[in-house]
Amino acid sequence: MEQRVLGRTGRPVSVVGLGTWQLGADWGEVREEDALAVLDASVEAGVTLFDTADVYGDGRSEQLIGRYLKGRPDAEVFVATKFGRRVEQRPEHYHLANFRAWADRSRANLGVERLDLVQLHCPPTPVYSSDEVFDALDTLVAEERIAAYGVSVETCAEALTAIARPGVASVQIILNAFRLKPLEQVLPAAAAAGVGILARVPLASGLLSGRYTAQTMFAADDHRTHNRQGEAFDQGETFSGVDFATGVEAAAEFATFTPEGATPAQTALRWIVQQPGVTTVIPGARNPEQARANAGTAELPPLPGATLAAVRELYDRRIRPQVHGRW
């Protein structure tokens, strides 16, 4: 699979990675054997980046990855984790003592001496402007608890603030055919600064797979049921902030852009992969078949200009009013 250097980490990673939120929690139950099978299918398909967080299943996702990689030392997978959301979201909680404790917990969960990449996990906005926060992250690097650090953001403004920090290696941001705002300033700024971009929520919580109808129901413990209005965390994390009915209709139209031999989900991922400045896209997968299909996106030819224009027109007409001004 094509490899791209992940910003200031200097490490090459696969252009399609694997997001592992769903292996921990909030997407319905995933059995351990199924989760390990997803990890293995991804590696066999050429994926070399797993994205996780200490809060996914309260560490379950990290632990599963650690267990898998212990049995596959040949896999050479870059693991990007995140911390900061296991406490009340207040800026004063983002300090060196907590960072050390959080990093040490993730190191134990993953079974490693040094974390490849730690990302601040969508912290309160003032955190991005705190010199003390980034000094503390620099200390973790100096102590060899972590090799590099980045941020995961909710808004483009937060991303731009982080990119200006000289130690920030990468920015993780929602980017998909229903969330185009990062194309305007964030991706160009990241490219100019040598900062990597991890594109998350690439299928708008599954909408862009084209599999859902207005009647589709999700499990009670699935965030697509309980966070549609931002009841549990930022609304933009669920269906990219688009209301479900609008999203289903727009996704059906997006599906008509699918080239022969591809699926709507692969088309959505291919659109992201070819955006200038993107390092890797991190779709989730609940079974090995999805993992292999996601990885297969890297082999698809680039979408033609007419398709790119059609995506833009669809966004401007159906989606922009709901999301563009918020994130």
C-alpha cells in the first residue's frame, strides 16, 4: 500500500489506516475475537497505522491492539493513541502530572516502552493556546515516554492554532464529503508546516456507505442513537453533525458518483485520499471484510474532476448550511 510520511514524526504510514473506536465502545458490542480478526485483516491488507485512544472502552481498544501486536512483532504497525477525555473537560486538568499518568496507562495497555504518537483528544479550546500544555508534551518526549505528539480537534480554528506550534507532529480532524471546510485553510497550512493530517470520521459515521435508510435503527449503546444532538460529546462526531434524514438523502445522491468496481464507501475514502495534504484516512471496521474493503481503496484510481465537482456541488447544496459555520 502507498506510504506517506506522517508529518513531523518522520515515520511512513499507510495511506489507509484503521480507526479502532468501534473495537472499544460506542458502536455496539464487538467480541474480542472479532476485534482481533479486524486488526489482522487490516495488517494483511497493508495497513500500518492503527488509531486508538485511552477512552475507547476505557482502555479496551488499546489493550486489544497491544495483545495483537505482541503476537505479531513482524507487523511494524505505527500506533497513534489519544488521551485527555477520561477526566472532566476543564483546561486545568491538562498538566504534566496527568500527562505522565495518562501516557503510562497507555504504555501499559499497549505493552510498549514508548508510545509512537500521543494526540490531545479534542480538549477544551483554550488548551491549544497554552504554552504550559505543549511544554509538558515536550517533557514527555524528552523522558522517552512518547516519540511524538499531535492533536485531535473538533474545529478548523483549533487545527490552525495547533499547526502553528513547532512541536506538533500531526493533526487529526473530521474530513469527508460532508465536511469540506478543512480543505480551505487547514490542509494547506498543515502541508506548508510539514504537519501530518489524519482524516477521521471519513464515512460520516457510516452515512457515506449508502447502507442506511430513514428507518435504520442503531443499538442503544451506539453513539448514532444517543449522540445525535451532542448529548454525550461533540455533535459533529456523529454523522459529521448532519441531521440523519438529510444525511441519508445526501448519501443516496453521493452513491450515484460511485465508479464501476467500487462501493460508495470506497468512493468516499478515495475522495479523501486524493485531497492534497492528507497523510492517512482512518476508517473503522467491525469485521475483516470491511477492513479489507477499506484497505482496497488505496488501489483504486483517482476520482475524475467531474466527480470532485459533483461532491462539492452536493455539499454546497445539501450539507453546508448545517455544518460549515460550526466546525
